[in-house]
Amino acid sequence: MHSALSLLFVVALTFAELAICQAPSSQVFDFVIVGGGTCGLTVANRLSELPNITVAVVEAGGAQNHNPNVTSVDGFTSAFNTPIDWQYESTNQTNGANRQLEYHAGKALGGTSTINGMTYVRAENVEIDSWETIGNSGWNWESLFPYYKKSEDFTYPSTAQLAAGASFVADDHGENGPLKVGYQYDLTNGSLHEIANETWQGLGIPFNPDVNGGHVRGFTVWPNTLDRDANVREDAARAYYYPIQSRPNLFVFRATANRIVWKNSSAAEAIAVGVEIMAPNGTVSVVTARAEVILSAGSLRSPALLELSGVGNPDTLSKFNIPLKVNLPSVGENLQDQPNSAIVFNSTTSQTGYPPYVAYADVFDLFGNATLAIAAQTNSSLGTWATLISTASNNTVSASALERLFQIQHDLIFKNRVAFAEIISTASSTELLAAFWILLPFSRGSVHIASSDPLAYPLINPNFFAIDWDLTVQTAVARLSRRFFATQPMAGLAVAEITPGLATVPANATDSQWAEWLTSTFNPNYHPISTAAMMPRDMGGVVDPTLTVYGTSNVRVVDASIMPLQVSGHLTSTLYAVAERAADLIKADL
């Protein structure tokens, strides 16, 4: 019986792979979506609900529902540096010990949702409200929260999972969406959860029963994007594509997108008529779009596709003899990511299972009684920071626009007291670990093409720690992380610090000693955003509130590149919600 079921499973997977390789009878569709990842498959699913609408998805990677590096709920990082990872690299980081940093992104049907950490933590409500404050009418928590719930199929934790620390607020979750969200079966049992919770409360971090209701600060056990009963990762393909892949009006091309093809027109706005694609064998063809082209290739690739298509900064395009179609210098600017560091201790006990424990701290948790003075000091520095970032972009984004954005971000941190630092307190065998990062850095970088060759990787410069305040915060988070392990009852488990170790960063280390270690060892958090930001054009925006690229009539961007500011949660949950709302915006225009 088991062998028969296994054979059926293999056959089903084989057909799932063939479904993205068959030649369609026509290469003309209403919508062409570039990128079969989190956002692209969500939009494709919702648009193809309309039987009279045809949808094509262009995805460079294949189906991975048989790949254990993807399906395993315990396999985070297993897919890194494998063929389903784009394996990008950053430019040398001036403030990161001049290192080039790896950038992992999913090259598969399902995109980065096939290789990420599966964390499901939404943004703070006031952070989404800030999108409207920036100038994006209709984008606020009230309008987006229903889409978070629409996308979600929450699995209520079992009695054993509740005992292991899982918790939830039922009203914050959806139960009928495509995306399964829940807790792993192998949550760590025993007292570790209670010890971590009690320790964080002793440090002033309260318990938060559910970080997905718009308020993130506190200690919690986070849920994951997984199918608990099947014990597999719930990536975007498993949630939004495989169940509906037989729709006759939906087709996936296994190909790389080269550039947008434009109508030869004298209209004021550029009109896309399709996408030039390259098959794995090198064959080049055009997939025609009757209605719209939608870029969902991610923050590192969507801006590059715009530039390859003649949309961007004339100075950048002229280097590679790319004809200018739309003068939009902010394409590829405003790149924001978070620096990820870790402290490791030996433990007196050995832990088994999966402990997804996390503490979210606000700025008062980090700086205590000094916070108000720091607020005034940093507020007076916003103009200087804005000028520094603007200068680094050759004034592509104006200092005045950046200063306004920085003021909104500063208010979120100091007035709204959003979660400003994330500290994952976890365990593996006889080691205890805290991975940590600043959530809302002020540093900004860029991603731009390095060639007119669509297969050439773009230049990725996150510009980590360009604003020295970010390093000040990262140092404060490091100190808090170390203090966590020195505070009872957690101190009873933490024996000796392995990383960085007291020989490298002494107990009474100076800021400069912390800074030397942090800048030479951090990694990206792989949460790049804002390279095609949804903002007013004069503030450095690339898309308007309908996600339409400025200067075009029918090109939209739907992925993390449109997010104007970082959020206190992880990106995945918000991206599903953004894509769900984007699909409704598109349908409203039909």
C-alpha cells in the first residue's frame, strides 16, 4: 500500500513539473507576470479566477515540491548555494570590513518562499499606516489587514504545542485562505520556553500572545508558513499554484525575462506589449501582453528589468547603450536591508526540537532613560543623514525627500515605539544562540544593472552602516542579547560564550570594540526592499498607489521592491497581503 501511494505521489509530482514546461498553443495573454514567487503566484492565482482572463507567468526556476531542501520544515539554509538559489553577491561594503556579502534569493517556482526561514510575522499597524502618510492613498492597516487574513489558513495549535509555548489570538487570523500557517510538531518541550519568557520579562520585554495583530513588541513563539499535518514547507507554489495549475487560462513559462517590449507609440506614457524571454536552451521569444505586464521578480531583479527595458536613470542606461523609454532616476535606489549578527553560548543542557522564540524590543528597551535625549539628538541629525544618502546616490533621490522619509521613520521609532530590534533566542543541541538585528535602519543603498546582458547579475550595494546610528543601535542590541544570557533564569543554562567570546569582545567592551566585531561578521538579513518604491514621484517613488510604474500606462510592480520602509515583522506575510490587494486593484481596472 505504501509503495503504491509513493508511486502515485511521484507521478503527481512529475505532472506538476511538466505543467510548467509544455508549449502553449499561443504566446498571447492578457497579463504577463514576470516572477513566479510569493507575489507573482498570488496575483496569478487571483487573476486566473476570472475564466475570461488569460495569465502567463515567466519563471526562471522549476517546480521544487519534490526537493527535500525545500519541503523540509527543519531545512532552513539547506537550499543556500544550490541551483535553486540565485547566489547573488553584494559589492564590497565600505562599512562592513570591505567584504562582499552573499545574497540568497529563490530561483524556483515559489521564489524565495522556497528557501526562506518560513517565519510568519506581520508588520506593525502604524508602519502600514505610514505608507499612506508618505502619500500612498488607500494603503493603511485598515485596508491591508483583511488581505493578511484573506491569504491565511491558520492551523490552531495542538494541546502539546500550546504547552510548548504556542499562542494565538483567533481574531487576528484567517482560516480560509490558500496559505497554511501554523506551528511545527517538534516545538521544543521542557522548560526552555518558560525560562526564556521569564528572562525577557525580567529585562522589561513583556509576553506577546500574538504578534500578528498589528503590535509586535514582546516575547513570543512565532508561527511558520507550513502545512503542519503534512509536515512540509508551505511555499507560494504549494499554496497558490499547484492546487489550481490545471486552469486552462493560466500558463507558466520556464524562462528568464530579458526585457519589456514596448509599443512603438508617441503616447505620453509608455505602453508595454509583452516581455522578451529566454528559454533554458537559449531560445529567445516574446510573450505578448494584451492588458498589462506585472513585474514580481523581487527587489534585486525587478529594478534591473526596468533598467534593461529603458526605464530608469539616463546616466545608468547610457553606459550600456540602452535607449531611454522613461526617465525615472529613482529606479533601483532606496535599497534597505537589515544586518544580522549572532551571539552563541555553550549550554548546561542539550535541547531537542525547534524553538522559534523571539523578543521584539522598542527603542526604550534598548536605551532606557537616555532615550528621550537620543531622540532629540537623532532628530537633529536627520538632515545630515539625508544629505549623506542623497550624495551617495549622486543626488538621484533628493535630500529633502529623504529627510521627510527619515522623519516619518523617526516618529515610528520614538513616538509610536514600534519594535525596533529583533532578537531570536533559540537553541540547538548544547548551544544557545541569539541572532539579532536592527529592524528599521536609516542606511540606504541601491541595485543597478552592470551590463545590457539580461543574464548578468546586477550590482547590489545595501550600503550597510552608511548611517553610523545604525551601528549604534546594532551595538545596543548586541549588548541586550548578551545581557539576556547573563540574566536569571537563562543564566543558569548559559555556560560560556563561544561567539564572539570575551577575548574578542570583553564584558566591559567599548563601543569601538563591539563595532569592530559587528562590522566584520554580520550577514545580510535577506530582507531587501524599496528599490521600486511606492511613493510620490518627487520623493523618489517608482510606482504610484495602484503599483503602476510612473511614465507607463500598463506596467505594475508587485513585490517587496514597492515597500517604502522596512517593517518590524518579516516580509513574507506582508507580501502575500500586498499581492492579494494588488490583484483586487488590477481586477477593479478590468
